[in-house]
Amino acid sequence: MLARLYISNYALIQELQVDFSRNLNTVTGETGAGKSIILGALGLIIGNRADLSVLKEKEEKCVVEGQFEVKNYQLKAFFEENDLDYDDLTILRREITPAGKSRAFINDTPVNLKTLRDLGLKLIDIHSQHQNLELGNQKFQLDLVDAVAGAGEALEAYKKQFRLYRKTAKELAALKEQAEKEQADLDYYQFQFNQLEEAALKENEQEELEEELERLTHAEEIKTGFTTVVQLLDDERFSVIQNVKDGRKALEKIRNYMAEAAGLESRLESVMLELRDIADEADTLAEKIEHDPARIQEVNDRLNLIYSLLQKHNADNVAALIELRNELDQKISKVTGYDDEIRGKENELAGHSKILEEKAAMLSSIRKKAFPVIEKSVVEDLQQLGMSKIRFVVEHSLMADFGSEGKDEVAFLFSANADSAPDEISRIASGGEMSRLMLAIKNLLRSSKALPTIIFDEIDSGISGEVAMKMGTIIKSFSSTTQIINITHLPQIAARGDAHFRVYKLEENDRTITSIKQLTENERIEELAKMVGGDKLTDTTISAARELLAN
């Protein structure tokens, strides 16, 4: 509950503090006195946006602070998740600086606006005439059904499974899209791969072929070179080998007389053997070399194929072409393997769908049990509020596919007249009927969960007389379990408050200021008398005010 509200430097408010009753708080005041300004300030601590226009004094900061008793709201987990200090008496504070900077605090710990809003909405529910539009909102209606049915656990289980289902469905869609895209490229990949595969490329093949082509195109020169070497080394007319052999024999004859001769003889023998080996190898190579035009053409053709593939694929060497071929092979295998992967993902999705269908059916069953409870409670409250011919029906249908909240669609159908078929609330309900409907629905919720502080902003618009008296009774009953701050212009409803506050304007130093005060018993009688008969007090209006308070 909201125990205390402090506001400074906000719009027409210089500074005020209000201590609220834990039950029914009545707030009254003339039109334009500033009731909406107080609501606007309160909106700041539930995360509403603000700008410099809210500052009364432009050189000073605006502060709005709410002190809440939160021990009955099971909020410790929220405080732990957001790394905040928990206290049964929690303070939410919002500051707007002259520079336009917004700062938010929970128990003096700085927080972002989202965190402040998340907590604020758990503590305060501001209901105005504009909120009546929610009655026609299907999400609002379904949330109401879930609250009354106590479907929270089943809904959370459904949502958890729904997230798995959606995740798998997205993965399947992405897989199919990728498969389709790559399938379109498959022919191109296959053509490139076939070309490279048919080429049967080998690493270092280009270098080897280029060397072979050099030999083949210079075969005659090579053969002549080797033959010349053989002739020079072992020609009949002049043989280098024979001369070395003769030199070795000459040294052999004198080696017994001079030690150095033996060494030279040995070296000449080695030279002779090496020259003989060179001559033999050159002769063998010369015999192997032949001019082969057919092989030259074959090598040229092979090299031209390699050069063409290098240019086409912008590759530096044959190794890069082989790597590209392997990559294409992998891509082709992946494309052709998508079918199995897609089938596997489809089976996974079908499994999630089956479980989700079961959870959706369980959720529907829980919700359906709440329909007669809602219908009965709303009708009874509205009959008390002067709508004796009221008909209220919860219409149910199932969607063809899963939704984020299940497969259920609900619609609240309403008729104020016995001869009119129930229809959507937004189509046929008047403003006054809307207000009464919303009160009946809020009243229904009070027994289904711990409600935050509810602020009714002239929910009694469009009603009067006996209906107003009955609305006051319902609101009073409602406040026995939920703190209510009720802004009203009807004396019949204002009189039911446990505490009565009046919002007023005053002139101070040529400035208009909005303030609020809790009324004493006598002040309250005067305020109600003015609401009954106008500013001029009479015995009749004072008597009427006393009677209202006595009821």
C-alpha cells in the first residue's frame, strides 16, 4: 500500500506530503484545482516520461517520492533479481534536474526507468475513464480470466513450451530458406566441381609440366650438348679420360721415389673415375632425349587447361584449385544433406507441438471453469449499480494455431437491455456503463490475487443518485482488502472514505499553488455540503452531508 506521498517543485505544486489510509481514501476538489497534477506526479514514480515542463521553479529539481508497505506482495525475488536491498517499507523516488536529467531510485539505490516502472506497476494501478477502453482489449480480457482462474502456473508452463516451439519453428524456417537458396546454387556448384574433378589436378603438376615442356621443345640442343660432353671426354682423337689415365700411370712409376707423387696419383684416379661416370651418364641421357611433337602437344594442352582454370577461378596455383574443388564438394554434400536435417527439425517441431497442444488444452480447461464465476460476479455487481437487465457473457473460441497466451480467444459481451443481444463492450456500452463495468471487474479481482493500490480517477463519471450510493458501497467493500485512492466528484461516494483529502489552489506571492490537506470531521461535513448544494452552505446541505457520513 502507498503509505506516504511527497511531491516538490512539480507543475503547480511547491511542496506537499500526504499520509494515506490503508483502506479507502477520498480525494475531492473543484475542477481545475489540481487533482490531475497529483496523479501526474504519482505517474513519475511508476516510470512515466517527464520533461523540463514539469518543473515549477526552473532552477530547482523536482522530487516525487512514494513510501510503500510491500510485505504482502511477494517481491523479494524481484529485489534479488535486480540487486536491490529489500525492505518491507520501500521507497520509490524520481528526480528531474534543471538540466532535464531524470534519475530514479529504489530504497536509495539508483535504477533505470524500466526497473522503476516494473516495480511501480506492481504497487500502483491508476484507473481513469480512459482506461475503460481496456475493457474491449482482448489481452486485458484474457488476463482477467487468468487472474480469476488462477491460471498463472499453467500459463507459465505453456509459455515456456511455446518459446521452445517458436525457437524450433524459426530454426526450421531458416534451414528451409538456406536450403532453398543453396539449392538454387547447386547447379552452379556442380558445374564448377565437375570441371575441376574431371581435370584430375595434382599438386605441383604445373611446375613439372612446365619443366617437361622446356625439355621437349629443346630436345635437339640438349642431345647435342650431352653428345659433345661425351666426345670431349672420350674422343678417339683426343680423350680427356685417356690423358688423365696416362698421367696417373706416369705418377705410378715415380711414387716409390717421392711420397707426394702417390697422393697425386690417387687424386688422378678419382678424377678419372668421375670423368668416366660423367661420360657414361651423359651418353645415357643423350640416348633418352628424342624430339616428340605428340608429347609436346599433349603437355601444351594440359598446361593450357591449367592456365584456363587458374584464370577462371582467380587462383594462384594448382593447390588453390584443388582446395576450391574440395570446398565445392563440401557445399554440394551440404545441400544434398539438407533433406535429412530438415526432416530431423520437422520431427523436433512436431514433438514440441504435441506437448504444446496438451498444455494449451490444460490451460483452456482451467480458463473455462472461470467463465461462470466471472459472469455471475459481474452481473451481480452491475445489478446493484442499477443495471437490472444486464447480461454479461464470456464468449470463447479456439484459434487455429498457437498464440503466445495459448489457443484461447475470449470476448466480453454485454447488453444493458433485455431485448438486445449481448455485443462487444466497446460497441454498445456508454461511458457510465463502462465505468460500472470496470468497477465490477476490479472488484472481482480483489479476491483472486493481492492487488496493488488502486487509484480510481472519477470512475463514477456519468452516474448519480441511488446508483452512486451503491457504487460507493461496492468501493467501500472493495477497500476492505485493497487500498483505494478514489478521486470523485460525487458526495455519495466521497462520504464513504476512511480518510478525506481536498485538493485546492491558493495564491501566494502572486503565484498559484496547488496543495492538498486531510480534512477534519467538520471540514469534511463542509466539503460534502458544498458538493451537494454548491459553495453556499445551508442547513439542508449540511444535514445532507451529515446523513451521507452516517450511512
